[in-house]
Amino acid sequence: MKKMPVWVVYTILFALIVAVTFGALSSFGASTIWNLDGIAQHYPILKEFYRILHGTAHQSLFSWSWNLGLGANQMTTFAYYVVGDPFSYLIALFPADRIEFGYWVLTIMRLYGVGLAFMVFAGQFRLKRGGTLFGSLIYTFNGFTFYVSFHHPFFLLPLIFFPLLCLFIERIYQGKSPLGLTIVTAFALVSNLYFAYVLGIGAFVFAVIRYFDLRAKHAQSRPISRVIGAFILALVVALLIASVILLPIIIAMIHSSRSGAAIFANGLTTYPQLYYLRLPSSLLNANGTIYYWTVLGLSGLTLIAIIWMMRRFKRYWALNTLVILTALGLLLPQFAAVMNVMSTPSNRWILLAQLVFAVLTAIFIDHLSDLTVADFRWFLGVTLIIIILVWCTNGLFSKLGHTSL
């Protein structure tokens, strides 16, 4: 009997997980619209965008509106939330009295797209069927994606773009056209300037580490000058494509009253002690009070995969290096501030690390047959250490956190 394509299996499992998680809200009569920013920002702006798309609004997307604070340009305001989000345009297909349902559907569609993006990435790096499936599910359903799905669903977009950026960087290393990288970069620039900033740093780090990884494997044959030239060409053309939306946003940011108002890293040299005490709990838990957007919520499978890969550090030095950089970054408010456009120390950059966690989990799944007795001893030992750390840092209390959406 012929096996079902991996994307079909993913779709079935995706539907089951969504029914159990998001469907539970409906059974309690609850909504996916957050009672803070969701109801105050995301939902109202989607409703107004719906009216603009249907031509029933009094003003166009390119006009000034007195309904935005003390008055603001609609394009620069809407560009942060919906203009560059291709999923938002689908809201026009829903009846006017079903926009709340459409908000929920668009969130699920973005989440589904996260897994599909990983599958395309996995195909480029020749991950096996099992690794691709588990990696896609890990990348789609983790603490960070669940958190933003209920709080800021448009934050799922960079999780779609990042695997594609890495994929097309890899293709440039293989001597292929930079067209794919140009298109994805342009979409990222249009979708949200903040996303483009974070994704740009992530893509640069991937490009550097991947170059040295290929070089160590003697798999990099294209001259570095041609590689850099292809990257520059892709970036310049992408900037030109996105400039029609990008330039007004940049001008508005420069003249914004909030521009330069934030103190770098809030003046912190280290995080408060409570932040460090909660880090062990954050590894497995995405509930409770979130400090500085430190939303990890890793699966147990991912933690085991990290242990397995660290034991083979030399073989997987590139991924292990990224894991170490992630861990170090979580310790420094200055790093978070740099990743947050040189402002407050927000660890929203963790969205980039989710791809690393998914890839190393996928590789682990593909090598389950290589496990040794020593591996299981390490799994048990490190797991016990983590449990003890969580117990101690929670005041000798076993509960990970208090549920709070």
C-alpha cells in the first residue's frame, strides 16, 4: 500500500491538534481574540480593513484618519498589522457579521502555513519522512506559536518567512538563481518592518554559519564573491520592490514621537533575579507570567534531541552553536534590545530559534536507530537535573506556572 504524502499526514494531525486546542475554546464559549491587544488593536483594525476592502469605509487606505489616536496616516498604521499580511486580504471573503469567525480562521491558516513552510525547507535539506513530519509539528505547535496565536496572530508570519529565507540562501550556495530569495525578502519587508529587521539578522547568522558548515564539509564550490554578489542583488531588488510601502513607513517611524524614546535595554545590565529563576520553567512551560517575551515552551522530545545532539557536538557543530547562542542571548538584556531594534529588551527574537529546535528534533527522529545505552543515561540524568532546577527555582513547588492568557 502506497504511503500517504507527508503533507497529507501533517494536515490530518494538524486538524486533530487544532480541534483539541483551539476547539476547546469554542466549547467554553470563548474566543481566540485576546482581551487586551486583541480586542483593542488586532480585531478593530481587521474590521476596518474589511470595510476598506469592500469599499464601505469613508476613507481609503491612502488617506488620513482622525479615528486613529489624535489622527494618523492610515497606510503607515495599517502596514504594521494587515497590509503586508497576505492572509488578511482573505477576510473580504467572509460575511460582515462573521468577521470574528474570519479572525479565527485566518489565525489557523497562518498556523497551517508555518508547518508547510518547514516542509519545503525540510525537502531542500533532504530530511526523511519521519523527521519532516515531526519537525513540522514541532515547528507549528510550540509554546511560542501557541502564545502568539492567541495574542498576536500576525507574529506567525515571520515563522513562515524564516524557513523560506534559509532555503533560498541555501540554493544560492548551490549556484542557483537569487530570484527566490528576492521574492521572499520583498514579502518580508512589506509584511512588517520589525519582522524584516529580525529576519534579516536571523538570515545573516544562518548564511554565515551555513557557509562555514559547507566549507568544512568541502561542499561549497561557488566562489564567495559570487555568493555575496547574489545576496546583494537579491536584497537591492527586494528593497526596490518593497519601497512603495517601505519608504512611507520608514519616514513615519523617523518622525514618530516614540522614535528614540526608549532607553536601550531599559538601562539594564542584567535581568532581574526573578527572570533567571524562571528560565528553567520556561523551557517546558509557556503558561503563567511571561517575562520579557521569553516564551519557549519546548517539547520534551526537543529537549532530548538537544541532549543527543550536544553529545555529537563536532558532527552537528552548526546547530549546536546556534543552540548555545540562543542560550547566551536569553541571559543578556543587551542582546534582546539589539534584536528589538535597539530598544527595550524583548525576547521576541525567540521565533528564530524555533526553526533550530524543529530541525534538530527532525534530525534526531531520523536517527532514532542510532541511539545507544549511554544516550539514555544522559537523557535520564539531564532530565532529572532540569526537574530539580524547576523545583528549586519555583520555591520547592512542583507547579510550573499559573495559566494566564
